[in-house]
Amino acid sequence: MREVTVVTATRAEYGLLRPVLQKLAASETLARRRVVPGAHLCARLGATVREIEADGLPIAARLPIFSDDAGEPVARTIARTIEVFDEEFAAHTPACVLLLGDRFEIFAVAVAAAARHIPIAHISGGDVTLGAADEYYRHCISKMAALHFPSCADSAARLVRMGEEPDRVFCVGGLGDENIRSLPKMSRQELCESTGFPLEGRFALVTYHPETDAGAPDPGAQAAALCRALEAVPDVFWLLTGSNADAGGAICTAALQAFAAAHPGRAGFVQSLGLRRYLSAMQFAAAVVGNSSSGVVETPSFGVPAVNIGRRQAGRAICENVICCEGDAAAIEAAIRKALSPAFAAKAKTARSPYFGGDTSGKIVTVLERLAGGSLLAAPKPFYDGPAPAFDPLAEPVL
């Protein structure tokens, strides 16, 4: 059987990849090698490898890449990750490597694979997030990739304009949208019992990461402005989650933890909710607040109001349920108050997600079964200068 190595480094990424991994496990023509580095193995980021273990999915290799220093420069982590994965790919050379998204850890894995001429299949290329360093990591991965699985028609067309051949671009829809439609979610009572927080009434889900583009504001100042806005809005419980492994993420997490500790009746903190609890919380939330991609990409499928703060997600498609605001406390407070209003809640229900693709994970596996290890992936990749065709995430892949 041809082997596909799947790499997941973060909690959010694993949640999206989960249905792909399950279908790869059932494939009769592909063998899956699951490699887990990064935040999954890091205690200060929630040690989310436990969620993978709970799902019963086998892990072929656990490759630590983070040091104990939360402030280590990203470039050093990238260098270490390239070295670690060069050794992994020297020992185990797959037919292709399946990567998702735009994290710096995944960029480093792509560099290691490309250096050994291992074909890369990339999920969610072609997106735009101008307020994060992820923007250029994502596009770099796309240029190293031999196959593309963008999540919406705009992203697919953008990949073609970047020089990717249309025959290598499969617009399959968003895995987040598929999870929302297919994953069994908790009842509100189960969610209350699982988190230990009083979520029977009105609550908002808050996830906030530092902006990481050049000239980004200080992460401590960003988080402080958010906390002042949360404090100013009454009659809502704030369900807070931890930040990611980006530079400044630990500062944002500490600020939200301190806010929860100072407001025990109004806020609760969980480092990582995990996929099922996170989507269950999103389903029942009166609003989703922060600057995570989930607030822009996944909330339209629920029709829940969302407040998107600052520039981290700038450039993504914005649906009717999303309010974008600046990062100062007054702007955040005003946006939250609007999101919580009955009029905007009714408007949010009309949102239509551009990421709906049906069986997204099944289409990804179908393409991999047909093409992994084949001549298309082995051939040198030309730069395409022609027009971009029309893409439809609901269409079946044309092979």
C-alpha cells in the first residue's frame, strides 16, 4: 500500500483533519502514518495529544519541536522542526505528505519534505490573512505543494493566479463546515457539566491570538483592550480559551486567565476545549468573540453572531454574521454590544457559508487514492500562466 504521512501540530488543525484521518484509516489503497509534533506535545499549550489518543487514532511518531522557553524566537523553532522532520523523512519516505493550513510548524515540515522531493498535498491554501505571519507561510507551502485542496472558490482561483495548474487544484469545501454538520455535539446541559461553568444562560465564546504581521501591536496591549471590553459588557458569561503557540500567545493566555480569576462569576477559562466541546459551545453561544479563523470561517454555518477583532483575519471572506472591529477597547465593546442585540442575532441567522462542500474529507481521500504515488505528483510542477476556471466546492473532483 502507498503511504501518506499526515502531520498535525495543533488542536485546531487536528479537529479539522479528524474526518480525513478516519477515512484514510478505512482506505483499501492508502496506508496512513500519523506524525504528531508541536503544541500537541507541549504541556503549557494543553498537551492536546490526549484528544488524539482518546479518539483511538494511532500515532506513528511523536516529535517534540518546542523548547521550554515560551519566548523562543520562531526562527529557531522552524530550524529545529526542519531538522527533526528531515530525520523523519529520511527514515520513512511516504508517497506524499498531507498538510493543512499555514502554521510556521507546518511550513517547516513542508520545507523538510520538499528538500527530499516528497510530494506535498496541501489543505486550505489560497486563503488570505493579512494580519498574521501565517499569510506568507501559507503561500510558501502552496508553492511547494503538488496538490491543493482549497476550501472555497475564491481561494481555488487565487491558487491558479499564483501559478498552480488547475488540474492540481481540487476545490473541496471546508473541513470545519463538514465537522459542524457531521460531528455529534453536546447538549447545553452536557456542556455545562463538562466545563463546570454556568452556561445555561447567555454566554459568549472567546478565543484570541496575537497578531503577528510586521508592525503588529503589543500582544499584552491587545489582550488588555479585549479584557476591558469584556468587563464593560454586563449580563453575559465569558467562556475563554487559551491562545496558540505564536509569539505573544502566552501573554494573551495569561491575560485571559487573570481576567477569569478576577471575575469568577462572570468568566471561566479552559486552555483547550477540544473539537466537540468547542463546536458545542459555538452552537449555543450568544456570540463568538476574538480573532480566530473559526470566528470567521465556522460561525456562518451556525448562524451565530461573531466579532472579529483587528487584522489577524483580514482578507478572508466575511459573511453577514460577522462584525469586524478595530482592536481598541471601545471598538470591541461596541461590536460586542451590537452582536448581542436581537436585531443582529436575527441577521446572523441569514448567513450562508462559502465553505459548504458536502463530503469534503471524502473528496480529499478520493483524490489521494487516485493520485498519491502517481506520475502527476512525481512530475516537475510547471508555472501556470493561463486563466482560472470556475470552481464549485460542491462539485465532485474531476480526475
